[in-house]
Amino acid sequence: MFKKIIGAVIVLVSLGFMAFTGFTQAPENDNANTAEAMEEGVYEPIVVLELYTSQGCSSCPPADALLDKVKKEYQENVFALSYHVDYWNYIGWKDPFSKSEYTEKQRAYNIKFRNRSNYTPQVVVNGQEHFVGSSASKMYSKINTYQKVKAGNRVGISQLQAADNSVGFQYEIKGSTKGKRLRAILVLDQRITEVKRGENRNRTLRNSNIVVAEKTISAKEGKASSYIAIPDSVGPNEKIQLMLLVENDTYDITGAAKGSVER
């Protein structure tokens, strides 16, 4: 059973109130855009899976495990991302990877989907639709569907290098970039955490492909260069990866690329 929090609760939490209302099941996304509504493209298909999760949510570990499983099974054109939201922190365990920005990102998606509120675990696929992140049948069905849909953009990464506390890179976008932006995302491969409090107290959790940094870059056709800072939370020997996503003004993801960062 997954968890869902109404929008008013999130506001109360942000103000520091220790209050909470009941959990209800998220409705199926019948009215959301589907693969058939995606931008018609000519490039290789991509499948971007954005999991919204929390170490403080007892329903999230199965979704975390499922994301890790598909990440290992589909290493080429599937892009697995784990965004840790902050609205579970008040229960007693502060997720070290949680950020209010990720909660707001999730909220923007749910406004688009006309979903009443944020919930965990939630997976958004290609910015097009959402489903309960612990549903293996839905996960594999959507991967199969989107693997057959051509992408609107192709993204290439080169000159990927880590220096001091940042990662520099060059990128090239093919296809129209009108009305689009580029998201540069730094991903931590894995972290194991012993949770001491909250709903998952006394559990050892394995999280993978954790988003630890993100920045938005103007999307330009052709070649360009940029960088992204490595946060202090990432250890010197931990494996990280850079992902670049092209998205339009309605959050549809039209291109993606990834590369391992050598340090």
C-alpha cells in the first residue's frame, strides 16, 4: 500500500506543524498524456523513470528495489532517477537526500496530471504519465511501451571530467530545441542507510540512482559546454553519473543521455 499526502499537509509540514491527515490511494492517470501523444521524433527511444520516494515512507522500499532492478536490467536506453522528497521528514527521520525542490518538482508534475496531490512512491515516465512506483507490472509495461516511441531529440555527452568539486562536460543536442531546456543531473549510484527513527526505523535501506544535484541549462542546437557542482554529501570514492535530459515547457522529456564520471 503506497502513501499519499494531501497538499494541505505539505504546507503544514513546511511551517513546522506536527500534524498529519489520512492516506488515500492515488487515482489512475486516465487523463494524462500517453505515449501516443508524445512529440513525434526520429531518434532512438528513451525511457526516463523519475521515482519520488523517501527514506521516511514505509511503502517506498519496494519501489526503491524495483527501480534498482530495472536500472540493472536496462542499462542502455532506460534512465532511472530517484528524487527524495522532504514532506516525510517530520515523522522522525530526516532523509539525508531530501530537498524541497524535489517536492516542488513532483507537485508541478501532479498539477500537470490533474492529480490531487503528491504521493509516494510515484514514478513519472518521460514526463508524460505517472503510476505507483512499487507496481512491477506497470513498470515493465511502461518501459515496453516507451521503448517503441522515437524521441524528439538526441543528446551526446563528451569531455566528461571531474575536477575539484565539479563535473565539466560538453554536450550536443540534435533536433529542435525551440521552447525546451536541458536538465543536468548528478546521480549517486548507491547508498545504504541504517534508519534509526520514523516509519522505517531499524531497517537498512538501499537507495540507488539518487539525484544529489540538478541544474537547468538553456537548450541549444549543436555543441556547448557546462558544469555541475558535486555536493559535499558525495564521498570521494562513491560512484556518480551525469544525466542530461531535454524537456519542453510542459515537462515532456524529449531526449536523454548519460555518462559515468571518473574521479
